[in-house]
Amino acid sequence: MEQKFRELKARLQEISDLGNIGAVLGWDQATYMPPGGGAARARQSALIGQLAHQKSTDPDLGKLLDDLRSYEESLPYDSDEASLIRVARRGYEQLVRIPSNVMAEFYEHASLSYQTWTEARPANNFAKMRPLLETTLDFSRKFANYFPGFEHIADPLIDFNDYGMKASSVRKLFAELREKLVPLAQAISTQPLADDSCLRAHYPKDKQLDFGKKVIGQLGYDFQRGRQDLTHHPFMTKFSLGDVRITTRIKENYLGDCLFSTIHESGHAMYEQGIRMELEGTPLANGTSAGVHESQSRLWENIVGRSWNFWEYFYPELQSTFPNQLGKVKLEDFYRAINKVEKSLIRTEADEVTYNLHVMLRFDFELQLLEGSLSIRDLPEAWHERFEKDFGIAPPDDRDGVLQDVHWYANLVGGAFQGYTLGNILSAQFYAEAVKAHSEIPEDMQKGKFSTLHAWLKENIYQHGSKFTASEIVQRATNGSLSIEPYVKYLTDKYSRLYGF
Amino acid sequence: MEQKFRELKARLQEISDLGNIGAVLGWDQATYMPPGGGAARARQSALIGQLAHQKSTDPDLGKLLDDLRSYEESLPYDSDEASLIRVARRGYEQLVRIPSNVMAEFYEHASLSYQTWTEARPANNFAKMRPLLETTLDFSRKFANYFPGFEHIADPLIDFNDYGMKASSVRKLFAELREKLVPLAQAISTQPLADDSCLRAHYPKDKQLDFGKKVIGQLGYDFQRGRQDLTHHPFMTKFSLGDVRITTRIKENYLGDCLFSTIHESGHAMYEQGIRMELEGTPLANGTSAGVHESQSRLWENIVGRSWNFWEYFYPELQSTFPNQLGKVKLEDFYRAINKVEKSLIRTEADEVTYNLHVMLRFDFELQLLEGSLSIRDLPEAWHERFEKDFGIAPPDDRDGVLQDVHWYANLVGGAFQGYTLGNILSAQFYAEAVKAHSEIPEDMQKGKFSTLHAWLKENIYQHGSKFTASEIVQRATNGSLSIEPYVKYLTDKYSRLYGF
């Protein structure tokens, strides 16, 4: 048995390494690759993807996983060994259902769709995307149908990213949250708009970068096992547990973009850097779900990075870094600026309160499109109407409407968005639990100390990688299940204080 | 047949892409990888190497090449198709003789040896390298013996890098060259040493980089299909014909290092960038031999980049870039400084005249070690003696003696060095031929125009990639065979004028 287990690990390590090699190719493409490298890089990425898929769906791997079933059952559920077999089997059984030619066709289609979108969005040309998006929707239904027995056709797609969640459970959760968010946003909208002009002075590039690096180094991002580079869209990527990189972008006329995207991506990265080194080279060496991953980026970005206590510590340093821009701006005013709530067009630029309304709109459309109760043809108009209803403002065009997010244009329709709001909900739930265990955490922040919080997150979440599912992680870390209460309380407390109601 | 030819191309494209993916991993490791990434990267590089080796030695590939023999014979020798089959077969027949387990063992050994060398060299610890180097020598003999029928045991190893050359032909060539070089170096050494103190002021990093980029852009390096980054040791690497990158390093207290290494690597890169795009994704899309490759780096670095005419054009710009350092230095003195001849310890820092003596010493030792007429144990002492004899100075230690070059410590012993001197010889031969065809080339340089020279090299050398062997390229480009005459004439003319004898 031990021989077979070693063979399993060797196979899984190759699959993991191929995935990581693909990540290096993608990182280079986004950071440094010259224009002439594009055509060959697409081919190279496809080749690595194909090799990884072949090895991931090799029938010998399936056989090995079958053979190891009794070994797995003889071991404790939470042992590394049993977890490895269990999680590898889950991945294998998922991948093996999708015929590899369909997978290849989809990758080719998705690549074309993405390329077209990079031009169609700036050109505000939804018509150009329509046939491609229709094909994407066909693929999405096809993929879902490889997993028969679902309650809702979106369920298998949700499962890919947030294992264990279903359309019905997400819908219920979102309805509860919406009921709390809408009155909160309403209450805030009756107050005068916060003034964030102090963030919109000229902030030189290098100083922004250096300040951001200083901050995340102090939060616990390990630059010996990572680095930061510039890209058009910020992201986190991993080549091994010893090399977890982040990227950012800089707007010299807006301080908020680089700083908060840096903290956001460092949250994703600290999760991956915190995984136990013993899990390296296995499918366990990854964050466990989209929602739990996003909970870490949002926890560090918002609950920590937009908090009063955090800035009590960091603001003097920020002021001395940018004396002309912020020297005369009071902490109170800066704090209001970085927490300005305003109904706006773009999800990624939305504040904490309205952000989830953007997600819910997209999630609902995904379900309707998959069900067939909404057609791609009618999507732009439906977006327009729903947006106006939810936000009270109308998107002036499709560019900042239905075309704004890359997800549907580079991947499947379905399962792409719920993780963002699940992450917000979980961020507050985990943070509340950490503070329950260590009441000094908020005061520590005022002193620039984040190690107690970081250690709690590492102990309860990060170290496990994918050993446990999202709901198991929540259960273990909080002794309970997913709940919106801490998140609603966090938002209500913070914003009622800020806006004085 | 066309079906089989298409299958061959598809297989070769995968092999080529795997090689290029490995190059991306290596480039990242040398440029940006954080320390924590090392262990996994070694594993990932080995995996790609192993996949490439499997595909390169697949018996089905051999079968295909056999089947295509009559098709090849039906086509003109210099057609892309016949060349592809011919060159692919040569590569296949070479690789397939080395058992893949021996290849894997050697890679593992070479990696360990290299790691040890990075510490042993600074520590001046040859004793630590000795057993490793002995194993390397055993591997080198073993590899050579997979190709029985050689005249000298070094021949197969020379063949790997400079196809068609043998120990005897290199030895003869080097003896002829030596006969001319020694008196020239002798004559120079009776003259007062040139003063290069003007190169040793403080030259800020960014300005050095910008100036170097400006220069190579004007020579013809295409930044749309390449880029330059910083590394410890400068190199050129290629991910596709559309992405040919170079690296450099900067010493702020010495102007010569960054500038000339930049031009040197751009020479390698212009060769690769100049290969016809139709050859992309095939084994033809590479420079044809170590010697021809080095001829291009040395041609641009020395014959162009250290010439009077080149600096007549660029010196005013260099002066205005560094007014404090060079404002008062006359062009004559700068020209003497960058062409200072001095017997010195380090090959890579040697001037044009003494450089080849460093190469010849190493080449002779490679032959003796492989023959068994010199043992690794006696190598340091032999180095010391020979160096004193050839250069009139004694290396004070092994660090700057037998340990100085990475080659024997990261690869085989044998075949590693002759390409450098072959490159020097060829650089002058090609340049003379280009000037014969376009007499305006030297004057063009005074005007900062390099396109005629670049176009001649592209037409006669670059575009062909590996379609033709080195000797075929020489034959086609010069209507003759390899000859030291143009090189000896170049050196004699330049340095007798410089040193006034």
C-alpha cells in the first residue's frame, strides 16, 4: 500500500508541477513578455495545460485511487494521507467526466473569446461578443450536464469553485444579506457624500509601491517566498509554496488603487504562503475554495486595511511619505475618504457596502442564463434595468455594464461570482472568531502588530490548504456554520459610526 | 508523405515548445525568482527536461524520420522541408544513443556540481570540487563512448556544440592562430600600458542601462521581440522567435562591463531574431553552432562596438550622458581605454588579443583530461604552470585559476571552449566579407547606421537558423572555408595602429 501511496504522490507532484509551470508562463505573459512573444506563449500554455490534463485524467491514476480506498479508510479523516487521497479522488472524478477534446475545444474558444473581449470592451461592442458568449453559455450547460443529478443546472459550476455550495443555498444566503444591505446603503445615501479628493492628488509611482510593500511586509507577506511586480490587472499566483507572487498596478492620480489592491493580493498570498510545507507538490497545497480565498483578501484589505486602528498606526508614516499631498489632511478625513460609500458602476471599484449588490446581480443573471429564462440577446437590456433598480443609476453603455468583468468572456458562465460575496461574509466571521480568541487584536493593530491575527488565521485556515472543505474549515475555525451575522454587524457598526446614524 | 511530414512538424513543435518552456523557467530563476522558489524550480525544470527528452527520443519519432527519408531525398537539399528532416534526424540520432537514465543521472550530478561550485569558487576550495569533477569527467568519457569510431575521444563532445569540428582540426587551427597571436601580444607588451581609469569612475546604474539599450536598439536588436533584465551573469535566451531576451549586469565603478556585455548579448540575440519566422517551432529555429553564435556576439561587441568609427558616432552621446565622468576625456583616450591589452587572470574580462590564449589553455586541458594524460588531481598545478608560461603571471589561487569558469562544473568536460575562439575567427571572416560586398559599412558606422551590415548578416547567416552547418554557412557566405587570415589581419591592423608599431 505504501508503494502505491508513493506512486500516487509522485503522479500528483508531476500534475502539481505542470500546473505551476503553467502559472510561470502566465505570470511572465502578464508582467514582462514583449509583444512578439504572444503567439508562441499561447501555444506553450496550451501544451502545458494539455499535458497536465492528460496526467490528471490518466486511467492509471483512477486505478491507483481505487486501490488506495481501503488504505484511506484505515487512516484518520484529518491525516495528510487520507486527505490527499480524498481530495485527489474528488479532483480526478470531476476532471475525468469532461472529455478531453471538449476541454480542448473550450480552452480554444475561451482564448478567442478573451482576445475578442479585450477589444470589444473598450469599443463598447457587445454585438461582437454575443455569438461568443452564446457559445460559452452552451459550453457551460454542457459542462454542467456532465454532472447529472443536480438540483439547479448552475450547481456543478458553483461546485467547481465553492465545493459544497448550491444555487439554492447561495440564493437563500444572498436574500438574507440583501435584506440587511439595502436599508444600510439607503441610510448612508441620505447622508452627505464623503470627500475623497485627498486620495486624488498626484502620488508618485515608486513611493506608492514602496509604501505598499512596507505595509504588507508588516502584515506578514514573506518577500523571501514571493515578490511583487506590475500588471494591468492585479493578481496572485503561485509557483510553489516557496514562491507565491503578487502583482499590482498604479494610478498616479489615485492613491487607493495600488495600496488596497496590494493588501488584497497579499491576503490571497499569505493564505498560500501559510500552507504547511509538508503539503507541497500535492493538490492539498492550494486554498480550499474561492470563497475562503476571497475571505482572506477581503479580511486584510477591508477589515484590517480600511480600519481606524490600522491607520492610527500607518497614517503618520503615509503622511511623511506624501507630505505635500496628505500633510494637512486629518486622519479622520483620510479614514472617511478610504471608506467612501457611493453607488457606482464598476464592481471592482465598489465600496464595502454596495459591493455585494454588484455580485448578486451577476449571480442572478448566471442562474437565469443557465436556466434559459434569460437569453444572451436580452442580457444588456436586462442588466441596464436591474442595475437601475438596484443602484438608482443607469450604466451609460455596455462597456461599464455587461462587458465590465472578464469572467464570462474568459471562462464559463456560472460559478464565477458567488465566491466574492461568500468571501466578504466569511472575512467578518473569521475575524470575529480571531478577536474572540485574542481580544488584543484590534489594539495590536494600533501598534502595527499583526502577528496574533496572522497566527490565528494560519493555525485555523492557512496551514490546512485544501485538506478540509470550506464548510469544514468554517466548522473547525468557528465551531459553527456559515453565517451573515458577523458581517452584517461589522458593516452596520462601522458605517453607522462613520455616517453618524 | 505530407501527412507524415505534418506529424513530424507537430512532434518537433512540441519538443521545441518544451525546450522554450524550460528556458522561461531558467530565465525567471536567474532574474526574478525569490530565494524560496529554488527547490521547486529545480524539480520543475527537471520535469520539463525529462518530458522533452522522452518526446525527443520517442521511437515513433525515429520511425517517422526513417519513413520520410525518400521524401527528403526527393526535395532540394536547401529546402526548408529537407533541412528540417535532416537536422531533426541528426538530433534524434545523437540523443537516442544516450540512455535516458544516464541522462537523468548526469543532470542530477551536474546540478549538484553547479550548486557546490557556487560555494567552492568563492571559498577557493578546489578540493571540494575534485570528486565531483572526476565524476563529470567519467560522464564525459561515457557520453563520448556512446559515439564510437571517433579519432579523438573529445570529438563527439566537440561535435555536440560545433558540428563537424574535431580535436585535430581545432588543434591545427589553434596552433596557426597561436603562432600569430603570441608575437602580437609580445609586441604590445613592450609598449606602455593603456590608461583605462576613465572607465573606472562612478557611472550610475540607470544611465548605463539606458545608454546600452539605446545602442543596441540602433544596432538592430528588436525590443518588440525581446527585453533586457538584470542577472548575475549576462546571457541570451529564447522563448520563441518573437521573444529573444538578453540580460546584463552593472558595475557602477566600471563602465565597460554593462555596455560591452549588452552589445555582446545583443549580437547573440540579433542572430536568433533574424531567423526566418517560417522556421518557428522547429529545430531549425536556432543558431547553427557555438562558433557561429559566438561570431555574432563578438562581431557586434568587438569589431563594431570597440571600433573607432562606432565611437566617432556614439562618443558625443556617451559624453553628454556622463558629462562629469567623460566630458574632458578625448575620444582617442577613451578608444585606447576600451581596447587596453593586458595579460590578466580572467577569461571573460580579457582583451581581444589575449582572450584566445585563455581559450586554448582550456581546450588543451580538456583534451588531456579526456585522454587521461592529465588527472583532475594534477589539474590545479598544471593550470598554474601553463598559465605562468602563457601569460607571464601566476594565478594567486584556484578561485581565479581552475575554478573561474562555470563550464566544467555545470556541464561536460570537453567541447565547451573551442566555440569562443572559433567565434572570434569567424567574426572577422564574416565582417570582412560583408565589407567586401558593401564597402560603405565602416563609414556608415560613423553616421550611426548599421542596417547594411545587419542586413548582410541576416541574409547570409541569421535567416537560415540551423538549416546549414557552420561550414556550409561559411562556404555560402564567404565562398571559402574557415580561415584565420581575416582575424589575424584585423587584430594586427587595429593593434599595431593603436600601439604604434
